[in-house]
Amino acid sequence: MVNKTIKIAKKGDDGYKIISVRIKENTLLKIDKLSEDSNRSRNELINIILESAIDYVEIS
């Protein structure tokens, strides 16, 4: 029998941080619809949306 080592990273060591955000109900409904249509998790979809938009935000 061959021994194989399984390496498991500690929780939180994946480059992601857990946060809490308040979102308007209508926005959440749209996100959930996109999530369902794209077969992606809500979390994954929110990350995609944020990554796509963050470079276009300008504070004046």
C-alpha cells in the first residue's frame, strides 16, 4: 500500500477574508437570479462582480 500525504490548508489561508455586508433586498434578488442562471454560488458571483467593477470606481 502506498502512503499519500494530504495537505490541508488552515481555514482562512486561501487569500479570502470573511466580511459582513448589508445589501439592498432588490440588489440581492438580482444577484440571486444571476447566481441561479450562471450556476455559480452567490459568493463566487459577488467576487466576480466586485473584481470587474473595482477599477472603475472613482472617488471625487
